[in-house]
Amino acid sequence: MQRAMLNRATIEVADTAEVSGRLTADKVNLDRFQNLIRKVRATLIPSSLRWILLFAVLIVPQVLRGAASASATPQTWHATVGAESSDKGRQALAFLPNEIWIHAGDSITWTFDAHEVHTVTFIPDTGPRPFFQLVDGSSTATFDNSTTVSSPGGFADLGGVFGQPPPPNAFTKGDTFTVNFPTAGNYKQVCLFHQNMTGVVHVLDATQELPHDQDFYDREAADQRRDLLSDRDGRSVAACGGCAACNSLKAHVTAGIGEISATAGGTQPWAVERFLTDQIFVRAGDTVEWTNQDPMEAHTVTFGTAPTGLALFNPTPNVTMDTDGALRGVVSSLTDNVSSGIIAAAAQDPNSGMGNQTPLGLTRFRVTFPNPGAFPYRCLLHDDLGMKGMVIVFPKNVPPK
Ligand SMILES: [Cu+2]
């Protein structure tokens, strides 16, 4: 112990000597350097010239910068729409970034970066939100707050709902939409497919300074994309084994899950467009329950042939409603056509005094399987992203896996 203390004292003395030695050496070097500068300055630069140099260093760049912003040529900014995991199952339903400051006369080009469909739509002030099915859209537009402009909506997501094929200009991953903004103002940006996917474009007068450059928005978009695609919340489901519901329900499947996050510019949801789990094992006579746990995204649970046209949105006629509001069907064979129609959370209520309360959403679908077999099913809105599942029914006396 004694020796350890002595050793430490010796080390400290040595350290102090070394540090003070280093400081002295640094001070000497600094003094030499300053003397050299003084000599060079006195020899090479007369005092009158020093003022001119100071002017050149401090004043000229400011003047040039002012001239540049006053005569700025219109600029095209870049942003992205949506993002997805490599298996397309996880989707960021977001404008990335969802808040951009530009000058009047500038344009923004949005690149669509996901297989899930979106629109980039600007609606004058508090004007009506058009049906996405009816928006033809284009790949370039000018928004001056007088008429709605949008990238194409159409029927791309619905595989020919109303018996119509997808429009030839339906947007897919990699397509771009460019909007020019000639007039200063703050414009809300929305996706007609996804209610909570919003943003804002601040269009400033050309004399005002912009807060950020393109590099900033690229970094911000990358950060938001990573956060939305890596969010792991909300995947656990409460475990229960003994209550009455568990005794009558033999399996549960989450039919989509998601969250809505926000920035100062608007809301940015993420969604898992999958059945979790996509394969379940039950016995003949068991009932499986699907629940949609996404705050915004709609899904269907569809066995057999898909209904066409508007019927896609509704339960097939063989589906009934339980007293607790859940939908119920029976799938006895592979030729049964049974579909939940849309199951989705209710839209958010308007604020107090601002309108009527929205009705409860249809978020549960129960299907009983009386006979053994393997029954494939899918979501009619997202099967193109891989939202498909299978119910494997064992005979009554064979325990499921
Ligand atoms: Cu779906």
C-alpha cells in the first residue's frame, strides 16, 4: 500500500514536469511564430494596403452573397416519397423530409421510393380532399393555391377496382413528380391514399434567407427514413391462456400494425403490411381471430376469389357481425369465398365543437374452420407487397404444432 502511494506520487511529479515542460515549449514556439508574422507583415504589407485587404476579406463576400440572393435563379429541390424494407413488408408512409423551405419560383422534385402507392397532393387552403380514384395527376405541375395539383392516384393500388385497369400513368417506385411554386405561402402537402401522411412546403419571398440547403434535407430524410423503418414498438401482443376468449379462440393473427409519428411539418406513419404470423396451425372446429392494429392503414382478410369493384370494400354476404362488433365467417372448403371487406381503425375524431364523432372502426374478423386443410388468404389492398397468409387446419384429434 505504502509503496503504491509512493509510486503514484512519483508518477504525478513526473507528469507535472512533463506537462509544464510541454507548455513552456509551446509558449516559445508561439512567440517565435508571432515574431515571424510581425516581420513579414512589416516588410511586405504597407499599412495602407492592410485596410484594403481587410475590406476584401470581410466586406466583399457579404456584398457578393447579397447580390446572389437578389438575382437567384430558380432552384430545383429534391425529396422522396415513402420508403420500405427490402421485403416491402415495412413501409414508411411519409414524405422524406416532410418540411422544406424554398424561394418563390423554385421547384421540388419528389422521387417515389416504395412499392406502396402514394400521392403528392396540394389542395388550396382548406379545400375539399378529392377521391384518390378520381385524380388523374401528371408528372409536373404548378401550384399557386388556386386549384388542386397531384401526382397520379387512380386505381393502381386496387387492381382494377370498379372494373377498370390501373391507369397507364400510375406511379411506381422510381417515378418522379415536380411541382413549381411561383407564389410565397405555406402549403400543406398530403397523400390521398394515407390520411396521416402530411407535410408542408414553406415558400419564401426571394429576398428572405433560406434556413437549410439540399444537403441538410438529404441528411434529414435519411434520418427519418431510418427511424421509421427501424421502429420496433408495438409488436408484442398480450399473452393470455386462461380467459374465456382464449378458450374459444385458438389462434390470433395481427392483420397489420403501425404507428403515427410526427415532426413540426406534419405526421409520418410507419406500417407493417403483413399478417403476423403469416402461417398458423389450428384444429378442425377452431376459430381464428384477425385484428388490425394499425392506426390508419386498412386491410382485408380474403379467402377464395376476390370480390370485384366496390364490393372489395365490403364483407361478403356470408359474413355476419358478432354482438361485440367483430365480423365473423366460416371457411369450410377451398371453394368458399369469404372476405372481411375493409378492416381498419376509425378515422380520428374532429376536435371538440368541430364536428361529429366518428363511428367505431371495424378492426376484428373471426373465422371458424370446421374441416382440415390448408387455406390460403390475402389482403386485397397489399397482396402485391406480400401480405398473404395460410391457415393450416389439423383433424380434431391431432394436436396442432
Ligand atoms: Cu393490407
